[in-house]
Amino acid sequence: MNGSPDLSTGTDGPHWPEIRAWLQANPQILLDDRSLLEEIGLKPHGRNVVEFGRAALTRLEAAAEREADARKRIEAVARANFAAQTQTHVAALDLLEARNPSDLARRLDAVAQGRFGLAGAVIALEKPGGIPFGWRGLDSGGVDGLLGEHGLAWLGANFDGLDLFASAANEVRSVALIRMSPQFPGTGTPTRPALCAFGSAEDDGFTPEMGCELVAFIARVVERTAERWPILN
């Protein structure tokens, strides 16, 4: 019969407890048998010292591989974060160079597509009052209707009735909506409800589990930049 004998059972030959006890009583015989030690993957180094060569090396290699994989993942995340921060800073500079409200809307859409790979981005402003060319108009209470009375942001799948992305609407699969409250000069109303809307062509481009720090920062830049100019009726 093939296979290794079971030394713990049976009646033929010595049992493992007897072998173990004998080895404990005569350890030097095993230590002196270098060929046997090498056959079972152990390497002696002087008296009473045995190197667990192959077994130990295998464990060390596995641990090193796990650490290398973890380090690569951390480095990849760090590179992605750094790239996103760099693009965000450059995008902010692009927006700050806007010359009027319409130019601001154009630059926001270009930044969203060119620097962040989105399907588009728009500025929406509640009525009554003038709506700059290139912005979208919302009925009174429209921002609260989309974000909730006290909601600051909403991320998730695109939905019927949003109607903000015009010609790009068919491409948008998920959206990020960020509340704004710009205060325009020369008006009696201290602020007007508004929002920045970002659209992604990917279903998971924006999800409720995501943080919105990046798009919220861009929205704050848009909000402060828009406050440079009065909105004409």
C-alpha cells in the first residue's frame, strides 16, 4: 500500500508517542544526522541550533509579498489623491479667471469634462430674478426640492425631472448636486438659492457612499467667483 504510515495507531512498529519520547531523550542523535535534517527541510548550525530553512523562508517570502502588495495599493491611492488635488487646484485657477457669469458657466463645464472626465457641469439659480446666459433656471423652492430643506449635497443616480444637463442629459448616469447661496451685488435680496450640478457618464461615478469634498470645493469657488457680478434681469 502507498501512503505514509500512521504512527499514532495500529499494532505494527513503534507508535509516535514512543518515537517522540525517544527523540526527547536523545536529541543529539537527530542533530548529528545532517542528511536526515536536510531531507526534512532543516539545516543545523552548530550544537543545539537548527535553521528551519525552507519553511521559514516560505513564510518570510509570503509576508514580504503581502507587504509589497499593501504598499503598492497605498502608493496608488496616494498618487491618485495627489493627482486629484493637483487637478482641483488648477481647476480653481481656471474658474477664478472667469470674466463674467456666462464665462464662469462655460469654464465650469470645461473643467468638469477636461480635468475630471465628467459628462458636464452646470450652475442652476432659483427664480425670481435674472438667470445669466449659460446657467439653468429653477423655480422658487427648487433647490430645497432637490436637496431637502437643510441638505447641502446629494450624490447618486440621475433621475427623471432633473433637466439640468441639456444636450448631455442622455450621457449622464449619476450626479452630484451641491447647494450654493451666492450674494450678488446690487440686489435687495441678500442671497439666492443655487446649486452646482456635476454629471458623470458612469453609473458609479457618484454614489451616496462617496465623500463630496472635491466637488464641494469646486462649488465654493464657483459661488465666490459668481458674487463678483450683479445679475441683470
